[in-house]
Amino acid sequence: MLNIVENYIALKKNMAALINKSGYKNAYLAQQIGIPAPTFSVKKQRGNWSEREMLQILSIIENEKLNDYFLLELMRAEKDEPQFPISDLKKEMGW
């Protein structure tokens, strides 16, 4: 469960980078989600997106290249986390 929240926080933090990588213009995305372009720019700088806005933006910009970029960012963020083989999990869970 904690991992889900951490991934959400990482996504919210990286929204500006994802938007930049997508190639879409701020004004276009602002128009598509129904907010003024200056408000969009401020939200992009501060990272204070609502969940609804994040869903709308991601539904427009999502593609395989962006998915790969975000996965890479998650992997970099978790590089210092301890890793355990799946066999240990199976043994502990009795699978």
C-alpha cells in the first residue's frame, strides 16, 4: 500500500517533466482540461495538480515513451531500496 502512495507522490512530482517530454504545448493542454494557460503554467511550476487534472493530462499525453521515462524515474528513485528475490517471497508466503 505504501508503494502505491509513494508512486503517486513521484508521479505528481514528475508531472512537469512528463508534460515537457510529451511535446504538447502548455496552452493546448490547458485548453483541453479547461483551465486558463497562465493557471496551467503555475500549476506546472508548483506541482499542485488535482487528481482530476492529472487524469485529464495523462489521458492526453500518455504513450509508451512516457511510460518508459516514468518507469526509469521510479527505478532511479528506488535504486537504494533493498531488493529480495521472488523465491524469498514465495518461501515466506508458503506458495
